[in-house]
Amino acid sequence: MMEASELKKILAAYDTKLDKKLTLNVASLKNINLDKSNKNTKTILIYRIIEIVVFSLLALFMGNYIAINWSQTHLVISGIIVGVFTLIALAGSIGQVVLLQQIDFAKPIIDIRKKIELVNTHGLLFVKLMFLSAPIWWSYIVVGSDYLFNIDLYTHMDVDFVLKYLMVNSLLIIPLVWFLNKLTYKNLHIKWVRKTIGLLTGTKTMKALEFLNDIEKFKS
Amino acid sequence: MKANKKERFIKTIDDHKKIIYKIVNSYCPNREHRKDLEQEIIIQLWNSFDNYNEKYKYSTWMYRIALNVAISFYRKEKKQPIKNDFYDEESIFSIVDENEENETSLDFHLKLLQKFINNLNELNKALMLLYLDEKSYEEIADILGITKTNVATKISRIKLKLKKEFQNI
């Protein structure tokens, strides 16, 4: 049986050998374009900045829309709902830019890996927002049809239908919030969570979530 | 000024070349991709060279960067060769008389140890490399970003695994 200390000796012998035989090829080193920046991080950063610009414009538009239609309660409520979702998406994208700016490979490995993997799981936020929008999808339709076609759908709806719709969808919010809270890397051990995330996001996000799980286990 | 910086950089790399060599070999089993990983590590080290924090040893700084780059490289979905700038040239690091190196130092135990390290996940692999390089628990904790107690616990677990692995020899 071999002890760990004996293995260290083997490695020490290997180290001595490397000391003698390992050489640095200075010519090759000088040939590398050392000023080449991290293209991958820059590309992600550009995408996130575009997201921020788009969501900021949308938030401004919604603010303006609410102000213009202030006297019509149903349009204001619809506008506020769409505006809130826009602001959540904007906050998510700003958070991503902050994370990207904090990625410094000279920092401890666990901190940096966590930040990188959180950047890679960004897609999950949009999936969650999409699901969370389900009970209030009518807000998008009301705002869209009013702005694009100048048609106020609400005035064409039956009051009874609107009330029933609102009641049923408000009841949906609680199980939906529970469902979305479950969709995190901490619950990857649950089969349906794993399958749902895999189905809705894709391999890259799934791998990032799995690694976040590994990081948490490693830290504990 | 820049030439002076480059000379200092080359000297730093030369002084710590074993760190990069071992990390590249542990995280990149595919020989063809090693040049790419070497290049990525060197570029990242160069980009961070001006921001080197003297509070830490050069080896700590180098381990953090090289391990972070290696883990990212290892985790890339498709490990396709990157079109590097020195594709047709030699690697940055080379072993003098490689044939002899293959025959003598990569003996049975060393191969078994390398196999054991290769089977560990990305984070435990980093821990194992640091442990075998005789880094103090404090330095390992600094590099990885976990507590000293956690380092000690994890090392004792890995030691047990290692013992089991080598039990039948």
C-alpha cells in the first residue's frame, strides 16, 4: 500500500526532473500576440450592453405611455405591469454587466468561477420572466394593440369575462411563483426540475447550473 | 519601457514555468490542444501583469490565473483548436529529450497519480495540484477562495481516496 507521502516523493522526483529538463521556448513566447484581449468576454459584454439599451428605451417608452394614458385606469395598469417586467429584465442585464466587470482571473478561483457561471445562466432569467408573465399576458396585448393599432381591447370585453379572467389568473400566480422558485441550481437533484430546466434553457445553461451546484458543494 | 516589461514578464514565466506546465497537462489531456491552453494562460497572465498585487506571492497570482483559465478551457463545450498565432511553431514549454522523459519519469506510479488527478472534477483537481505542490493550507485557501478548515477537510478526504486508489499496489 502506498502512502500519500510516498506519492509526494514521486512527484518531488518528477519536479526535480522538470527543473532540469523543462525549458521555456522564448522565441515562441515572443511570437504570441500578447495584447490580444479576451474576445469571448467582450462579445458577451456587448450583447448585455445592447440588452440594457433596449430595455432602457422600453422602460422610458412605458413611462411615457403611462403618463399619456393616466386618465384610463386599465391602460395604466397594463402599462405598469409591462413596465415592471421591463425593469426586472433591465436590472438582470445591469447585474450581468456588473458581474462581467468583476471577472478578474487574478482573484480566488471559487469567486471567479461563480461569477462566470452566473453570467452563463442569464438565459434562465428570461425563461422565468416569460413564465411569470403568463397570468398577465393580456397586459402586453392591451398595450400593443392600443399603441400599434389604436384599438382599445378592454372596451370590447365583457366585464364578467374580465373579472373571471382576473380571478383565475391571480390564483395561478402562487403556484407559478413556487414553480419558478424551484428552478434553481440548488434543486437540480429533483428530477422534474432538472428536466424542465434542460428543456427550457439548453446545454450551456444546464452545465453552468450544474457547476454552480458543484461550487456550492465544494465550498461547504 | 514596454520592452523592459516584456523582459520581466518572460523572466517571471521562466521562473514559474513548472506551474503552467503541470496545470496544462492536468487540465488538457489532448496533446493537440495544449498549445492553445498554454497560449491562453500566457495572454491572461500578460493582461494581468500590470495589476499584480504584491500582497501575494508570484506563485499564488500565477496559480489563480492559470487555474481559472484552465478551468474555463476545460469547460468549453466544443474543445476545437483555436487558431493560435504560433500554430506551426513549437510549444512554449518543451522537455529536453522527451523520449527519455517518457521512459523514465512517467513511470507506473506517476501515471497512476496522473490518472487519479484526471478523474477528479475541476475544483478538486486544482486542490490536488496545490496539495501535491506542497502549498500551505493558507496559500491553498487564498488561491481557491475557501477557508483553511475547508482545505484541511477536503485534503483529508482526497488523501483517503488516494490511499484506496493505491491500496492494491
